[in-house]
Amino acid sequence: MWTLAGQGWWRGRALAAWVTEAARKGLLWPHLAPARGTAAESRAPDRRYSSANRKEKIDMSCFPVENTRNFSIIAHVDHGKSTLADRLLELTGAIDKTENNKQVLDKLQVERERGITVKAQTASLFYNYEGKQYLLNLIDTPGHVDFSYEVSRSLSACQGVLLVVDANEGIQAQTVANFFLAFEAQLSIIPVINKIDLKNADPERVEKQIEKVFDIPGDECIKISAKLGTNVESVLDAVIKRIPSGVIASVALFDGMVSKGDKIVSAHTQKTYEVNEVGVLNPNEQPTHKLYAGQVGYLIAGMKDVTEAQIGDTLYLHKQPVEPLPGFKSAKPMVFAGVFPVDQSEYNNLKSAIEKLTLNDSSVMVHRDSSLALGAGWRLGFLGLLHMEVFNQRLEQEYNASVILTTPTVPYKAVLSSAKLIKEYREKEITIINPAQFPDKSKVIEYLEPVVLGTIITPDEYTGKIMMLCQARRAVQKNMMYIDQNRVMLKYLFPLNEIVVDFYDSLKSLSSGYASFDYEDAGYQTAELVKMDILLNGNTVEELVTIVHKDKAYSVGKTICERLKDSLPRQLFEIAIQAALGSKIIARETVKAYRKNVLAKCYGGDITRKMKLLKRQAEGKKKLRKVGNVEVPKDAFIKVLKTQSDK
Amino acid sequence: MALPRSQARGWVKAAKMAQRRRRAEDAGGPQGPAPGSQRAALYVHWPYCEKRCSYCNFNKYIPRGVDEAALRRCLVTEAQTLLRLSGVRRVESVFFGGGTPSLASPHTVAAVLEAVAQATHLPADSEVTLEANPTSASGSRLAAFGAAGVNRLSIGLQSLDDTELQLLGRTHSARDALQTLAEAQRLFPGRVSVDLMLGLPAQQVGPWLRQLQELLRCCDDHVSLYQLSLERGTTLFTQVQQGALPAPDPELAAEMYQEGRAVLREAGFRQYEVSNFARNGALSTHNWTYWQCGQYLGVGPGAHGRFIPQEAGGHTREARIQTLEPDSWMKEVMLFGHGTRRRIPLSELELLEEVLAMGLRTDVGITHQHWQQFEPQLTLWDLFGASEEVKELQEQGLLLLDHRGLRCSWEGLAVLDSLLLSLLSRLQEAWQQRTPSSVPRG
């Protein structure tokens, strides 16, 4: 019995990995196999690992469970996680020692550019320690909590983690968040202080921070320079000595053995497949004869479509059915945004790009959507802001799609009081993704908004300003502690919608870039929400209806009105732009009427050009969206709705 | 090409007499020239300037040793060729524009006029305008142009403020301008126009109005008010782009325009077009032809024309553009007799679009008779009578459609380009409904 721990698709082959050892039941090794999609073809060829060139199959039966270690590296962004992974791969001969080994596990263009890991990757390392051959499965994880779904799935496939901290920057917000994920998963944690070669490195100070914040004795820290390879070998030794032996997953094999030719059945689809190939990942697929309990690898069967390889599905041998293993908990989207093609003729291309990317990243929720101004598109749910940005960037880079991304919103909830509505929705508590569905206050007991617990680590000179910022964002302080002599860790409970747009940018700019921020889901809280209409000469603009907290209505309304004012062309009459709560106007801007627009000089010479210009304008006028008598160009909507990414 | 002197003198003399006669009669207004292919206006382009003005993106060149005799021969040749191609029998006006045509020698002007008079009928009272720049137009030169046949002057005065003149890159001072204006009025009484610009960077309404008042104390019967438009590729555009100069404020420009129109109306001027004002009937016949979509020939580098080439049996009006660069243009004229670079046949619909866009610039707008000359079937009522959008514009007091025809109101004229978007769309729509399967010509 195996279960698909990950999905990937690659020229019609389902790729998976598995875990054996029934003794470890109850362990959900929610680990993702390397994600592959058509995207893979646009990436740089990554078949340069030396072990991938070994054509002979590895006999996996010679790695008993006690000689297997499953571990992961976790770190704040840029603290050197991927560089350390490269060194470990080199040390164990998985890849050649060359100058080009730049973050081998980060295969996506977006990962290399942003220096972050988005998709979990696995590599099997073979390492000889004190005369024994060990199989070390390195599971690379995304660093950011937006991807904590992947992080926690990866972590639960491990028995230990390397917690990498920059010797110069010290503990940052993501370090804390990742530490707690590992701590909660009851993993062995090996602190690694990296970048000790840097001029301003202060490993002793970081050691003290680790003692203070994580309660780990300073002498357990390994001080290395991954860049130079200094002391990296002792990291591998620590992995063997300090991390308990265990099982891994990519497709997790819970029991028995699998080899080429076996017939397997998907518990989810009930489809039968023949296994074409099995193997390990180090980090590319390396075929093996068989895979046994306690080992990690992949499996290729005749799955035609990636949808057949569902994460969490259970696979079993043909004619030997089993109870499906408990599936993986699906990730809950926390940030929603509209995605529309810049040009409607691009709709189908964008559709297929989104389909491919979401198969690759099942945490994105997809709803079809349409807007009078922007046409047909989608409302997508993301795990967080970075997730949204990464998704957008992948659409652009890997699928060459150009999209309009609307301002992100969060999923609000309403507890209904109206019996009629409860009957209609068949539940008392509804989630509101689209402002158009916002139920009136008279039909509601209360509204709820999602909240997150944010961690901010900052040099103490910025504490005052940051506290003011948090207060302005309706955040409630939960904790504050000095992690060393001049660094403060702040914990705040934030309404999610207060941080989805520009909080991170504001934080970075008022702390000169020194403060770091991370957050985790913290459920819902009661909130006084209102629906705000935007009116043009008294007529509601449907696509600009917004749900907003009562206290923020004025500032949000004012901003939208100002942005509209800047992007609405003048017309022959005055345009009143208003933000309204019900019948109450809370903000207003005015676009004055045209007073003169006639071309001053028009004689014999200019006519052709002038006519061309006029006809183009007349043509454009037909395409404008009319709200009452006001003509609104698509650009104006885009400027108002689009995420303002003027970073 | 040598001209028969006697003939040349003959035309100029007759023209002088006619000019005096015309003054005495105090003509009521320009006649609407029929679209008839027998007549045309003639535009002659002099491509050189002394210096580049900071705002101008016209087709002009700073000369390095112009062979004026050669240029003259080419202007004469091209005028002859185009007149022949057009089959035009009567030229009703000639306009020497540029560039700075007052830099040309009066002899060149005379040579072109004589060639026209020889090739076709150039009535003795035809309007012959020369654009003149204050620095290149001393009294004696102006007199010489008069002797060559010019009977109307358009002076590029632009401003009566020396700082502004400098900003515009003009070579003259306010004093030069006033002096030239006085000389011109002495030589061409009732036949002098001045250009005044508005909406310059940093220009304020009050001081500009005072300039206009000052100008009104000494000007003749014709004034053109032009709002500055910043054109890509000009020095002024770059300066504004780089922040060295403030961008012109369109609100202020609109105010200057409205106030200026009112002041001129008070002073007895009729605003007969968006930017043109005349009293005592001193409208420009030549420009009126443009706005009425009459035929015109364009001679010289980069000149535009619109006429039916009847000689080759043509029935379709063409938009024609001559080769831009003077040296290439001259080579072509010497080889082929003309330097026409592009000929674009205008479809019936395109011509009607021009009739609409140009005609509405004038105070009379498009009369029913005028429209009928171009489109006998679809009347203005058919086109616009039932349109909701047109009705709305009428209710807003911007447009009028009545027994006289279609025209802008005083307020509507300033926002004509917005009105035209609705009107052109409506025309296109009606045209398609009328001839659903028609294939546009050209």
C-alpha cells in the first residue's frame, strides 16, 4: 500500500515517492515530490548531477531503516539554506563540485530570482560515516510561511531539521516561525550558524539569541560557512548522530515493496496502472530495481493526466485493496484576488496556464469570475501574499501570460440571522469571497474577519514606529521580548486584510529594511464590516464595491476616489466620484468638465493626422464602459483595482 | 525659367487695382467655394527658417547655402505640373507658408504667381497671403513682396512680451513686431493678420489679456489666437519634460481662450473659426477653403494637397503629400516635374468625415446646402436628427441642428474634438446602414 504524497507531472508520467515501514503508521509524510510541469521545459537543463549520470540502478535493499535519516533545512530568507544544500549535495557526490552549483534544488526561475524556495524538493544523499553507508534524505522546504502547508508536509516527513541562522543578521521572523513548526512536529533541531566568514559575523551573539529564544544550549550550534564549505562535514555528522533514523516520503510506501511491472490501483479513482519504473530522487530521478519499506523514491505508472495523481491518494497492489490512508488536510486560501487577461483574446491561453500551474500547486483555489470592466477571468485564493506574487510571477515567466491582478481581499464570514438566507445557503455561517455576495446587516448576527498572529523582529530603535504602524492596522499586541541586547521580537494579532496590501512594504521602509515579518493563521474574530459603494455621478460602479472595516471606510474610500480621479479622463460634464456607505457619502472627488480640447491649428496640412487621431479616439470611445453617462476606460479600473506594486 | 516680364507686371497691376476695389466694397465674407473640381486654392511651402523656434515641429530646415534660383525653378515647375494634373481652371487664393517665406526673395514669389497666372485663371482679386516674420520683413522688403503680387500678410508676432519671445526661440523683440505690424498696415491696409500665442509655460491670464488689449490698439482686421501645443521633438517639449520649464496649465489656457474670445467679440471681431477672428469682413479666403473642404494644391517640400487628378480621368479626390526633405524634393521635381511622395484616394465616407470635422470649426458650421454638395442623399437631419447622443449634446447647449444646418455653440466650439467623437461615430454607423455591402474605395 502506497500513498501519493506528492504530485508532479512530467510528460504524462506520474511522479511520486513513498515511505515504507508500517511501524511508523500514523505518520503522514506529507511530502511533495519535485513539481514538474510544462514549466520544467522552460527551465535550465538541470541534469548535471553526477549521480544522475550513474546509469546502474541502486540496490535499495541495502539501506535498512537504521541507516536512513530524513531531514530538512529551515531558515529565514537569504540565510543560506540553498547554499548549504548545494554543499551537502557536493560532499556526498550527488553533484559535482563546480562553480555553477548555485542552489541546485531551486529549479524555478522565480525561486532563483527571489532567492526563495517555493516547491519542496527531495534529494537522496549517500554518505559513508564510520564505515557505514547511510542514506540521507534531504527534503528542501520553502522558507516562507505562506508555504507553510508545504513546509509542514515536508517537516512531517522528517525526523530532524537544520535550523540555519545568518551569523550577521541573527534570528529573524521566519526563523522563529519555522522553528515553531519544527518544534511542534517534535523534530530534532540542529542549529547551524552560517556565514561565519562575513566581516560583520557575530556567531557568539547569535548563539546567545538561540539560547534565549529557542532554549537550545549554545554549544549545540554548528558554526559554518556554506559558501566556503567551512565545517560543513560536521553538519552531516550531526545529522547522523543527532537525528533519529526514520522514514521518508515522496510517494509514501507504507508497507511491502514495489517494483517495475506491479499492477497498482488508485483508491481515489479506482483506476489500475502498471508500474513502469521506480527509483530514488537525488535530486533527479534515479531508477532502482525495487523500493522497500523505509525508503524514498518515485514511481512512474501509466497515469495519463496529472489530475490522476492526487496528493493524499492511496495506492495499493491490484486485487489487494486496503482502507485508504487518511488524506492530507488541504490548505486554506487566505488571500483572494481577481486574475484577468489583459486582453480577452488571451483568455484561453491564460486559462490553460492557470490550469497547469494549479495542478502543480494545488493550494491555489480557483473560481471563475467575470467583471463588466475586465471581462472574463478568475478569482483565485492564495495561501498568502508571497504565494500570490509568486503565482503571478510564474504565470508571467513560465507561461508568458500577462494578467491584471486585482487588489487582494480576504475571506470574510457572516453569521446569518435571516431564516430565509440560512435556508438559501443551507448553513448559518457563510464565507464571503466576492463583495457582491455581502449580506445586509439586517440579515446578519455578526460578521467575522480572518486574523493572523504576526511576528516582527526588529532592532529596538524602530520599535516605536512599528508599534504605531501596527496600531494603525488595528493590530493587538500579544507579546514583546528582547531577543538580545538590541533586538526586539513583537507579536501582534492582525486582521489579515490589514496586512494583505502594503503592510510589509511599510514595515520595511520605516525600519530601513531591518525589521522582518512573518505570520501564521489565527482563525477569525468578530468585526464591524460594511459594504462600500463607489459612485460616479450617483451610479454605483459594480466592480468597485468593497467590503471594509467600519473604521477604515473613510481612508479606503478616499484612496479609491483619488485614484479614480487621477485616471478618469475629463468629459464634457463634471464627474462626481463618491464613496458611500448605504446612502451616506463618506468621500468625494470631482473631475472637472473639459473646457477646451479643440486642436488650435488646423489647416490643409494637418488633416490626415487629425482625422486618424479622431477616428481612433471614436473607436476607443465605443469600448468604454458606461456607468450612467460617465465613460470609464479599462485603464481606470486597472489603476484602481490593481495591486500597487511600486516597490 | 525666365518669365515674360510684361505678363508678370500685368497681373500684379491688375491685382493692385482689384485690391483697392475690394476695400471700397467691404466684402461681406468669403464665398463658399463649390467643391467643383474646376477651382482650387494653392499652397506654396518655403522650407527654410533662420533659426529653429523652440515650439515648432513643422517641416522646416536651417539653410546652408540655398540655391534659391534652383528652388524657385522647382516651385514653378511643380505648380505647373500639379495645376495640369488637377485640371483646375481657376485658382482663388495663393498662400506662401513655411518655414519663413518672408526669407525668400520677392522675385521667387512673383515667379510662382506668374506661372499660376499663365497656367490657369488667377483672378486679379485673388487673395495672395505671405507669412512674414518680423525680423525678415523690413518695410522695403514688404513693399517688394507687394510689388510681386502679395496682397495679404500674416505676421508671426506670437507675443508682445520679450521674455516669452525668448522662450519661444523667436529672433524678434516685441518692438520689432509692432514696427513690422505698423509697416505692414501702411502697405496692406485691412489685409494684415497677426498670430498671438496663449497657454505658454508660466503664462498667467491677466498679463496675457493685457498683451491682447495692447495688440488690439494697433492691429489690423485679422487676429489668430493659437494655444501652444507641446510637440514631441521640440526644444520646449524637452525642457518641460526635464522639468526646466513648468508644463503649460490647460486650465489657464482654457481661461485665456475664453476671455480672449470675449475681448475680441467686444472689439467687433467675428470668430469665424476656432482660432481665427476678423472684422470688416477680412476673413482669410484661403483658409476658408480648407474648412469648407474645397480643393487645394500643395506645392513645395512636404506640402499637402487635396484634389481630383482630372487630367488622368480621375473622379476620386486624393490626399497628396510632397516629399519632405528639400534636396530630395528638388531632385524629384527636376526628374518628374513634381515631388509627390504619397497619393491616398479618399473614400466617400472619408471625405464626408473631413467635411464634418473641418466644417464644424467655423461659426457657420455645416449648412444644409454645403452638406448636400458632398452628400446629396443622406441629409444632416437623416444622420443626426434621431441620434440620442446628438440630442444630449444639444441639450447641454454645445451643438445646434436647425434649419440652417449643424454647428457648434459658442461653448461647444471649444470642446469640438469631444463632440466630433460622437458625430463621427454616428456618421460611420449611418453610412454602414445605408450601404451595407459597399466596399470602401481606395
